Amino acid sequence: MKRTFILCIILLVQLSAAKYGVVVTSHTSKVSTPTLRQLKDIFLMKRHYVGDTKVLPINMLLSSDLRQKFEQNVLKVNRDKLNSYWIKQHFQGISPPMTQASSRSVKLFIKNVEGAIGYLPLELVDDDVRVLYEF
Amino acid sequence: MRFFIILTFIFTMLANAGHYELGRGVKLDEKLRIGGYFSADYEVSNTRRRARLDDVAILAYGNLTNELSYLVEVEAAPYYQRDFRDGTQKYDRHFHRERLYLDYQYSEIANFRLGKQITPIGYWNLEPINVLRETSSNPMLSSKMFPKFLTGLDIYGYLPWFDSLTYHLFMQNNRDIDADYINIKNEHFFGLSLENEVSMDFQYGGSFGEFITEDRKRVRFAQLNAKYELSNLSIQAEVALDHGEDHSARVKGDKFAGYMQGHYRLSNEHAFVGRYEYFNDDATDVSNHIGIFGYSYRPMYPVSLKAEYQWNSDEQLNKFLTSFSVLF
């Protein structure tokens, strides 16, 4: 009984520490590693530079599970609040980050556009991209 | 007539847009997104019973290059109003230039906005339209203490070494682009605003600066603001102090305005709001305490139906207000 309980606790701890994806930029990009705060501001279109480099955030489609995890773990904002945030930004003349339909197209975009930052599932990470943050 | 032509044009565009979400505008191209808003309100007080089609506005914006973007907004307000007590009607079908600027993103710490823009002070002034507010009315602070708009240059960005501290250094040394459409006419206006966004739930900041009014009164102002959100409850407060003196520096007068507003969401759609505000003007000897209690219904965020009752220390000013507004 005690052993089962301990195993359950270990399993829960491991599950809670599970990573869903990574925020990446191109391997050749000059973007320095942003803080979590900077990353959040980049995807909320408040910050457009990291150091001297202009950054361009790329989102997955609204229906994507990975986007949901990204919003929960990096932006730490729920969908309703995010929705009202973007409506307020529309009045300020600010649009949300552009979207790509699949993780592979996000990766391709990042590879080809200087300063692009996006998020990918762990299995798509290879030498073409540089990991900035895990979530 | 012009209004209906514009509405027809917009709804035709919406109908043809591939994917449209209310409150986000229509993206025709990376260089052009079009949207707008309108509001209608109804007021009953001891002195009037008035219906208005108030703000009718169209806005367009987009990115011209990676660094350069623009925004244009034209507005007519009040587009139409009728007082049922004395039978008078008023129209303003002229669309004024409310905002017209270019934004140049140069770096993390220095970006430039040139043209007519909303003065970057506080919270209320930055989200002044009915649909984004939680009450139909505006606090007196939003119209009496500093010019709402700036026709000039704003340099803004993050302060070096601070992740969350932003600044706006703004200046104007000319007339407003549309001087008939501003709360305080002036030809000289500058100031500095600082804002610390500790988190999306807690922010505070302040501003100070100076402007010279059309009648040559020099006014120095200081302002503080803070807001805090705790699950369903949000609290927002702002205070501002004006110290004015005329050209000869003999006639002096101070003004103070402040408000604190609490907003409690029962759900995404339903909310209650309460606000207390105080305004004092030494020069005109006006002093007023105002209490507001209201209800807000948003079937979806960009559609707002609101009702409120206002208690004033001068009972003649007590009123009931209700409004309907949409951002599209």
C-alpha cells in the first residue's frame, strides 16, 4: 500500500514536470535568449526587439493543442482574457502574431525568416533550430 | 446617408472576408486592416431625457514595412442626438480626424510615434471608447485634466535593465491636427509617463508634464494610476493634479480629479461595477463627489450593454444612463 502510494506520488511529480514543447528560433538567428517575461511580451506584441534584433512571433492555429499548452504555460493567460486582450489591441492598431497551420510550417518559417520565434513539439527539435525555452 | 454608405461598405467587406471575428476588424492585407465602433446611449436626469447615436468611427491600420506601421481613425460624435424634454435635435455628420500617425519600431528602448495620437497617460485615456469601458460614463479626470490627444512625437520603449518598466516621452509644439475635436485646445504639450507592468494582473505608473492652453494658461500636471485584478474582481484607480497659472503668473488655480473603480464579473457576460470619483477646481469653485453603480452585459466581448445610476453631491446632476456599443 505504502509502495503504491509512493509510486503514485512519483508518477504525479513526473507528469507535472512533463514538457510539451519548446520555443525556438533559427539556429543561425542572432536573437539572444529572452527571459520568460520578454517571451510573453513578444507573443503579446508588446515587445518587438530582443536586444538589437527585431523578432517576429509565430503562433499555431487557435485549435492547436500545443498553442493551448503554450498559452497556459508561457503566457499564463486563459483564452477569455486573451480574447478580450486582442480586442482591446485591435483598437490600438495592433494585430495578434501571424499563424501557421502546422508545426512543420512553423519550423520552415523560422528557418527562413531572420528573427522569427515560434514553438514546436519536442520531437521536431533538430540542428536547424535553437531552443530558447521549454514548457 | 454617409453613415449608411459606410456601414454598407463595411458589412459588404465583412460578408466577403474569409474569416471574420467580431472585434478584430477585417484583414484585407498585411498593410490594411479595417474596423470601427459605434455606441448609442440614453440618459435621464432632472434636466434632460436624451438619446444619442454617439461615437461612429472607422479605423484602418497596417504594417507598411517590418518597422513602419500606421493608424488612421475618423469619428463623428455625437452623430445624432435628441432631447425628448425640450424636443431639440443635434447632428454632427462631420468625420473628425481622431488619430492619424506613423509608428517606427527602432529598438527595444526607443520607438517613435509621429502624428495625432491618444496621449499616453493612465488607463482610461488609452481605452476611452464606450465598448471597452465598464461604464457608460467617463470620470471627470478623463476630460478635465490634460489634453486627450497629442499631435506630435512620442518616443517610447522599455527602460534599459528593466524587464517590465516602459516609458513614453511625448511632445507637441503646434496646433492639433483637428483642433475642434479635442477637450483642451493647446499648442504646447509635453510630458513623461512611466508604467510598471508587474504582471498582467498588477500594474502601476504615473506621468507628469506641462501644457499651455489656447487662452495662454500654463498648466503643470502630475498623475498616478494603478490597477489590480484578482480572479473576478478588478480594481483601477487614477488621480491627477493640475497647477495652472495665466500668462502674467498672477492668477493661479489648482484642479484635482481622482476615481477608484471596482468591477466584479459574475461570469464572462455579466458584471457589476461601482465607481467613486472626486473633482475639485479652485478657479471655478466647483467641487463634486460622484458615486456610480452599474451593470454590464456582454453577450460577447466586443458587444456591450450597460446601465448605471450616478449620484452627485449636487443632486441636480444625478442621472440614469444606459448604452449599447459594438466594436467591429
